Amino acid sequence: MLPLSLLRTAVNHPMLVELKNGETYNGHLVNCDNWMNINLREVICTSRDGDRFWRMPECYIRGSTIKYLRIPDEVIDMVKEDVMQKSKGRGEIRGRGGRGGRGRGAFSSGGRGGGGPRGGGQGGGRGGQKPGRGRNQ
């Protein structure tokens, strides 16, 4: 579960944001971007020492100032369900390597060259030498 996917799922849900300077913001998440900048609505801001409160219709918080986010458990459960559904839908997951998908080779060759373990296709040799004449001949 990635933090940004968690935040994107939390849109329109209540959350608490604590900043690095100690202030806290309680409100409903409106949106977020790739830098974790967020917009909240119906916000109550609490000072660092907790003795002053402000009510704001909306606010913008820069992602680099956020210390932590408190998100309802239901949102976390929704993200877990989404991850499970996506992993079921993918079927066979192929990693890096394997054959195919790169180069200009023919359908069966899987890329440049072709042939066995030591070349044998295009390239793969010393340019300009005649066949049958190796290094020491």
C-alpha cells in the first residue's frame, strides 16, 4: 500500500494532519497531488500548545510541512480491498527479463542476434574477417 494511493482513496473523508511545527488541522480531504500537497475543507486548526483554535472553510497544506496524517480505518480497509482486486485481475505477473518486448528482432528471436548462447545472428562477431579464419589462423 503506497501513501499516495491511501491519500487518493481518502478524498471526501475526515482526517487529521499534524505539521512539523506542531499545528494540527482537522478537516475533510478535498484533493492531493504527487507531492502530497493537500486541500482540506471545513477545517479546525489547533495551535502547537493546544490552547487556540481557528475554524476555516478551506485550507491548503504543503506536503513538505506534514509530519503525519491520521486517516480513518475504513479508508485503510478500502485501499486494502482495492489492492486485492487489482492483484486478482492481473493474472500472470511477468517480471523483468524473459523473452520478447525489446529490439527489432523477428517474432521468435526475442531481440537482436538470435541463435545460440554465443551469438550466431546479426553482429556478434569481429567485423571484416572472412569465415573460417579465426584469431590464430
